[in-house]
Amino acid sequence: HGLSKDWGVSIDEAKEMLRAWYADRPEVLQWQKDTIASARATGATRTLLGRYRTLPGIQGRNGAVRAHMERAAINTPIQGGAADIMTLAMIKLQRSEKLREMG
């Protein structure tokens, strides 16, 4: 289990930490379930600004591939959304008249 390795704890401890975390934040678990269900239905997921990522294998029989695509379905909106925000910020900075005047 990757989290137990990353956190330096046993698999049981990692599972309990996750269980407690999700118990305190049920809306996150529900969002993840909804996001995966949507990705299964459409075969894709999107970032905050609508960038599209296909998820080949999310509906397949290969459990390892399917699990990987389910994780991607959750990670893409978060990490892709952060990239969307950074891109918008860089564009805004580039267009800033004040920054141009400052040299």
C-alpha cells in the first residue's frame, strides 16, 4: 500500500488514518465516488476550466488499469485545475500594463 510506505506506517495504520479522514470529510468521499461514476459513464474527466482527459480502460476488465484510470479521474480535476489556475495567473501577469511599466 503506497500510503503506508509514504507515511512510514503499517498498512492497517494507513487504512485507519484514511477511514478517520474520510469520516471527518464525507463530502470528499462522495465527490470522489461521483467523479469516478461520471468518468466511467463518459470515459473521460475534465479540469476546472473544461480541459478534457480521456480515460481508456476505466470501463475495462483489467482491474489494475481500471484502478489507475479511477485515480486519474480524481487527480485530473485537482491537479489539472491547479494548472489551469496557474496558467490563467501567468496570462494575467503577462498582460499586466503595470508590470510592463515597471520593466
